[in-house]
Amino acid sequence: AQRVTQPEKLLSVFKGAPVELKCNYSYSGSPELFWYVQYSRQRLQLLLRHISRESIKGFTADLNKGETSFHLKKPFAQEEDSAMYYCALNTYRTDKLIFGTGTRLQVFP
Amino acid sequence: EPEVTQTPSHQVTQMGQEVILRCVPISNHLYFYWYRQILGQKVEFLVSFYNNEISEKSEIFDDQFSVERPDGSNFTLKIRSTKLEDSAMYFCASSEGPGFGNTEAFFGQGTRLTVV
């Protein structure tokens, strides 16, 4: 079965520290992977997708098919990065996103 | 910037009652979705809707649930005979195209449903 695992419920760092939010997936086919972010009292919004290979707000994520991972990284965390981060998987010929349980990132000043 | 709008933001209903959750997707979008998130759990797919019919649904989306687009703008989720375990945050989303590789799903702010 397709599954997304985010092992950390909470990640706390100080401003300026590097951040890595872990995401592993289970899917035998070719996945499409995404990171969604939900800031306090705001809606879920797309942060980045693996096929774009872009950096958004300093965040990057690389798909590693060998390790079935799509970890989200940022070299220097900012306080405004504090939010809930969800990794999500879309599988071939489906219209659904399969979400992980989310990781709450807290960035302290 | 266009947004997906959901009403109400919070709905309290008695067990066994019917509820209708409403969503106004972004106007040029053609694909519509409902997800839910039970407190403390993951966001789960319920159903996708395109061209006035369900294109995909999860095992959660049983006969108790139905969706429709009654007037070309609203997209509704009806839950018949609500149960306590239906209490959750329900998210509507819409996108221009299918899948998510080259298109983005835009989410509403959610409706918190509390069944008492």
C-alpha cells in the first residue's frame, strides 16, 4: 500500500540552525512528491514539488528513490518558518494526495 | 489572489443528523476534492470530482457521503446520519488539471465538524 511516513511529530531548532524534515514513502511506481506547509491559522499550501527542483523560501527537497525519501532541508532556519509541514505523495493516474502525519517545526529566536 | 472558500468554519451537529459542507472552488478550476483530518491524525483523501462526477474515492467515502456541484460554483459534501467518528476538519481543494505533477491543488481553510 502507498504510504508516507514523517517520523518526527515535532522539530525544534534555534534561528540560524539547519533544518531537515524527514519524509519516507512507500510506492513501487514512479512517485510525485510534494511538501505542503500550514502556517498558524492559515490554509494548507504547496511549498514545493520534486519535479520542479526549485528552492522556495530557502527550502529544498531531493527525491532519493534508492532510500525512498524526500527530506525537506533548509540551511538556516528563520522564525517565520515555524509551521506544520506535510509531505505528500501522488501516484500514477490518481487524483489523490497521500499525506504524512506532519511535522511541526518550531524555530526559536 | 483567488482562494478556495469553505463555509461554515465550524459546524456542530447532533449524531444522526445530516450536514452539508460547502465550498466555492477557484473559478477556472475543473477538479475538486474533499479531504478530512481527524484531530491528531493525517490528512486523508475522501473524493475527487470532475466533469460532474466522482473520479476517485477512498474507502472512507461510503454511502453515508455524497458530493455534488449543484449550481456550477458551489461544491458540497453531504454527510447523512453523522456519527461521532465523523468529527474532523474537512478540507476542500481545487485544481486546474488532473494529478498534481504540473498543477497545484489549492486548499480551503477547512470546516471543523463536531458531532455530539
